[in-house]
Amino acid sequence: MAVTAAQISELRKSTGAGMLDCKKALEQTDGNFDQAVDFLRTKGLAAASKKAGRAATEGMVAAAVSATGNKGILLEINSETDFVAKNEVFQGFVKDVARHILLSEPANLEELLAQPYCGDSAKTVQVLLNEAIAVIGENMQIRRFSSFTVPGAGAVGTYIHAGGKIGVLVEATCDNAAAAADARFAAFVKDVAMHSAAAAPLYVRREEVDVDVLEREKDIYRAKARESGKPDNIIEKIIAGQVNKFYADICLLEQQFVKDTDKTIEQYAAETGKALGTTITVTRFTKYVLGEGLEKRESDFAAEVAAAAGL
């Protein structure tokens, strides 16, 4: 199957492998992106199992937390250019929408846009957006948001990195309200949010990992072990060790805490809970990377790839 420069470009961005290796992987897998990633990983040419996402658009990720600390939201609003994203008017608009979501609790984006704006009930959020577009002179989009409300004792924490390029929202619970109100609990949740921005976990705990995802990893480890000449009787033992490393890489609780690599997040939670006389459970998190999954206009990079690959 003939592959295109755009396919090679996307695979290269997602895996870090060389252009010719990406071209070969796509040819060997009839252009199937996920299978091409697995092909490169089996050959030791790609380190990651997940897509890195396409080129980002501009804008801002923002967060807001209630005064009680038990409710929080994460929001992404896109603009056409980075210049506008740094504009005070744009940033003020993002904060206004974040505050509205926190107060009005829309169930989805459609409901959000139709709601009367909490700062001026004479206009809807859609009208507020249209007015901001007219003032700024550039197209803007409220792309997505997530809301967490702790069902009992606990708190939410947020972290925004690089001026709004990455944002994380984390929820943790405990078994008494006094511990949840302690500043040390709030500091713990904020630390976990910051860690999640840096370490990029995909799940909270290993029990959440999809069986198909796990089996795919095992198939890759098995193929790599066989290619390296390992005997069949020890391959499964090798796979067991690799699976544990896989969990430690993608599961939040098993990752080494970025601020203290001598402990995992699970150990940090236990340590903080002991100090507060409670049991802390990290229940969920969500992470936004600005523009993740959105496409921009193609640059000359595709032509560069085509020339290098002889297409």
C-alpha cells in the first residue's frame, strides 16, 4: 500500500521514530496507524504506546475551584492565534466562563451555551461568546469542560502549567470532614494535580486499565522478547516484569511522585492520611492539553517528509 507524507508525518510526531522507519512501518501495516505504532515499538524504534496528539491550536486551559474546595472545573477555550491567547480581554473572558460553569453547573457544552450568563442574565453564554469574538476580532471556541463535585468529605485540586497550555483537575476523598478541611489535604490534592501534569498518567489505578490495552502491551513485550532470542520458558516471566513497569508508567498511584521520587503517589496519600488521621483515596482526575487532537493547517513539514522519504 502506498503511504502519504501526511501519514508519515503524523506517525513521526507521535512516536519520535525516523521518517524512513515510519514509512516502512506504515507499508508493513497497510497504513494502519495503531498497528504501525506497535510495529515500531516491537522493533525498539518507538518508546510510547499512545498517540501524542496532533498539532495544537491556540487558546487557554483554565480552572476554578469553589470556596469550600469540594467543587472544581477545568475548561479549554480556543483562539486562532497565540497573540490573542495572551490578550487580557481573552483571558478575562476565559475566567468569566470558568466562574459561570462553577456556579451554574451545566451538564454539557450545549446547555452551557444556552444558559443565561451568571454575570448578566439578560444574555446567554453564547451571546457572551459572540460579543467577545466581535471585540477581539478573531474566532474563538469554547471547546470542552469537566466538573468534579466531591460526594462526601474530600476536596478537588487544580494545576495550570505554562500559562494555560496544560491543566489538571483532581478529586480525592477521605473519611472525615475535619481532615478534608485541613490545609495539608488541600496541599496534597494540588500536589497530585501538579504531578499529573508532569507525569501524564492515564489511569488512577491498575484495575482501571482496559483488558484489551493490557493484552496489546503483552503482545508487544512477547514479540520483542522473541526477537531478542529469549527462550520461551522465560518469556512469560519477562512479560510479568514488563507489565508491572507498564502499570508504574501509566497508573497515577504507582508513579513516583515528581517532588519526591523516593515515594509513589499511593505512598504519599497514605503518609498524608496518617498525618491527618484519615484514609485518603484519589478517586479521579482529568487532564487537558491545549489543542490536543485538533488539526491546524498543514505546514511545509509534510513536503519535507515527502522529499526525505522519496515520495
